[in-house]
Amino acid sequence: MHWTLPNILTVLRLVAAPALAVMFLYFHRPYADWFALILFVGAALTDWVDGYLARAWSQESRLGAMLDPIADKAMVVIALMVIVGYSSMSPWLVLPATVILFREVFVSGLREYLGNTAGTLKVTKLAKWKTTAQMVAIAVLFSQGIFEHYLGMAVWGMDEALVSDILEGRVPDELGLGWYLDGMTVTGWVGLVLLWLAAGLTLITGWDYFTKALPHLSEEA
């Protein structure tokens, strides 16, 4: 194994994937959300950096080619698991997350079955857009969790009537409840829209990979 900087960045991204879940085991929210968001965004940026450096420095390797998609999938799968696990299990969130997780497992299984012929399932530009949409959606949904918990902390101990008066402008909003609520609402909707977009791209690219693999699946053993 050749430990170039691009390969080291890829390995760090792979290690960061389970660390996302660990954040919620050792830190209280919203601090866990903050750490997870920073870790996820930082890892997502290395996905672009390590590929760029590998091409620019002619350091592309079989190790990097193997680990890069694994790191991407691990980041997305674990992040979605955490987000769904700490959500209200809304079907609007669970359904696209399920589609994404199923596709990742299905395509990984196809690649493993095809073995040496897995080169027929090369990553397409649309698949790269799919990954980008997934990562942006997840980052926004982590942000939504931050706004949600700051709002919860701000209204702690208040009765519903007082909270309603503040949000409707009858009482001065000294704690910024309206700002937290708006942030939570906007990031929640944007995150869901992006996640559904990612799920749509996931289905399209998954079907594309399946049709490319079909001739090999129909061959006699």
C-alpha cells in the first residue's frame, strides 16, 4: 500500500464515518449535532480534495479507487441512520432514506457478484451528482437538528401561551425564538427536498447500473 496524501485523506474520511454516530453517544445535543455537522462537512470536502490531488499529482492508486466509494457510502449510510434514528420517524424522511440505503446495498452487491467485470459499473457523472445531493441534504438536516434543539432549550420552562405570544409578536422576542423556528423550518424543508432529489437520482443511477449488469447476470454459470 502506498500512503500518499490523497489516500490518507480517504482513510480519514472512512474513519470519520463511524465517528458521526459516536458523537451522539458521548455528547449531548445540540453539541453532538454541531460536532457531527462539522465532521460530516469536513469529510465531504476531503472527498473532492483527495480526488483532485490524486489526479493533479498523478497519485491515483488501486487502494484509493477501492476505499473512496466505500468511504462515501459509509458516510452517507451512517449519517442517514443517525438522522432517522433521532427524528420523529416521519415517512417523508424514512422513505427517501430507505431508497438510498437499499440502492447502496444493491449496487455494492452487484459489484461484488460481477467481480472482475465490475468495471462495467463505472461511476457516472449523474452518480457523482447523486452523491453530492446526498451529502448536501444530510448537512442541511444536521443543521435542522441544531436549530430544533436551540429552540427547545430557549423555550424550556415556558408555558405554551407565552411561547405563542412571543412568536406572534405580542411579547418581545428577546431569546430569538422566531429566528430558531424559522431556521428549523427552512432547513427542515430544504433538507427534505434535497433528500428526495437525492433519492430520485439514486433510483435512476441504480437502474442504470442494473441494466448495465443485466447481460452478465443472464450468462450461464
